[in-house]
Amino acid sequence: MHLKDKVALVTGAAQGIGKAFTQALLEKGCKVALVDLNEEVGKASKDAFDKQFDAQRTIFVPCDVSDEEKLKDAFQKTVQHFGQLDIVVNNAGVNNEKNWEITVQINLISVIRGTYLGLEYMKNENGGSGGAIVNIASLAGLLPVAYQPVYSASKHGVIGFTRSIAMAATIGNYGVRVNAICPGFVNTPILQSIDKEENMGQYSAYKQNIKDMIKFYGIIDPSLIAEGLIRILEDDTLNGEVMKITNKQGIHFHEYNSLPFQSKQQ
Ligand SMILES: NC(=O)c1ccc[n+]([C@@H]2O[C@H](COP(=O)([O-])OP(=O)(O)OC[C@H]3O[C@@H](n4cnc5c(N)ncnc54)[C@H](O)[C@@H]3O)[C@@H](O)[C@H]2O)c1
């Protein structure tokens, strides 16, 4: 996909990885709807982008992605404002093992809903002109994590859903590619949640183990995750792929065995 003048909707765009995604998309000439729950930080990020890029190229849409109606509204506002939609990045996420239901709600259910909304607007059979959806999972979606079992489960769900819907997109000739990104530890405010009892609950006692793990694997700059996003968007051959981004190996893809059942539809 040639990115100039494409319209992207990025959830969780106020800070961290979502902000880095927005920066990279703007640098490529996209227009971006920054969708986030945090109005104060979201507006401050838009203001900062306005100093660097034409203010017309971004809108901030306050939205809790776990609220079905608000998420629908955010999509509608984006399309109304920019007149089209080409890219959806389902990035908003939380780490909460105490109030773990919201982790499933935000990290998985809202990603599924964001994907379906993206398809509704972009897929060929609905009169859309195609596009790309990128769902942000985590290495915790490929590996067990003893101290973040629900976070890990939510991210495993994102990968399973993304790979499956990507197959459906091919079979149904949607014209929309769907891929996932699995970063290792990234230097963003989410890492601070490890120190908080209200996030870690019963696993608070193990925070040092997580910190040791972070030390072992190292912390990645959000700009590298944004580089991965741009690579997925620009390469039209990628669909159903799971991109891993680590300190040691940089940007690379997870390899799966081929499926035992092969039909024309796969
Ligand atoms: N930082 C890491 O180490 C890391 C590693 C792997 C995957 N990830 C994933 O990357 C994504 C981005 O995380 P980050 O590191 O930038 O975290 P972050 O906490 O810095 O940013 C997350 C953003 O999402 C927003 N958000 C949270 N809940 C929301 C909701 N209900 N509705 C709308 N917006 C909401 C927050 O306001 C925030 O702006 C998440 O899905 C996270 O799980 C992060």
C-alpha cells in the first residue's frame, strides 16, 4: 500500500506505541484519527503533532474502545471527517491482572470489534476500497507468562483471531489484509503498571521477577515497533502474519507449521 494520503484510525494513540505509530504514519503522509480514552494526553499529543505536521491531518477522538457505541462513533467520525478509511491499528491495551475482565475486554474484545468495524468500512463487498488492519498483540501472545496470565491469554486471543480472520479475508476476497505485531518489552508508560498493586493484584509479589525478565530481554524503543507497522502496511503480500519485534532479532516473523488440512479455500 502506498501510504501517502491514506487515512488511518489508531486506537491508544495518545501515548506510547500508538503515538509512535501516529508519528510514523504522519511522516509517510497519512492522515490519522487518534482514538484514546485519555483526553488530556490525547489532546496534548495532537497539539505536539500540529507543530510538526499540518493540523488538518490529525483529529483526536476521545473514546473508550471497550464501549461498543463509542467505538462505532469513533469509526463514523473518522470517515465523516476524512471521507475514507484505509488503515485500522487496534493498539489500545492494558495490563491489569487484578481487574482482569477489563484486560480481556480491552485487549481482545475491543480488538475483535475494531477489526469487524474496519472490515465493515473497508471491505470490497461493502463498497469499500480495501485496506489493512494491524492488531497489536505481544510476545506474551506466543509464550506463557507466569505473572500475567490474563494479559497473556488476551494476546494469544488476538493472534488466533488475527490469523483466522486473515484467512477469511482471503477466502472472501475482502481486499483487506489483517496482520499482528508482537513486541517484546517496549519503553512506554505501560511498564509502570508492574509496580502497581491495582494492576498486578495477586502477582504483585513477583514484580521483581518481571523486572529481572525486562533486564534480561532489554527494552525496545517504540520507534522500532512503528518501523514494523510501516513494513506491514507497505508490503501488500503480507496477510495473517505475526511479526515479532525483539531487541536481539529486531523485526522478524513467527514461523508456523503448514496446516495439515489444505483446501482451495486456504
Ligand atoms: N510496552 C510494552 O512493553 C508492550 C509490549 C508488547 C505489547 N504491548 C502492547 O502495545 C499496545 C500499546 O501499549 P503501550 O505500551 O503503548 O501502553 P501505554 O499504556 O503507554 O498506552 C496505551 C494507550 O492506550 C490507551 N487506552 C487504554 N485503555 C483504553 C481504552 N479502554 N480505550 C481507549 N484507549 C485506551 C491509553 O490511554 C494509552 O494512551 C498495548 O496493546 C500493549 O498491550 C506493549
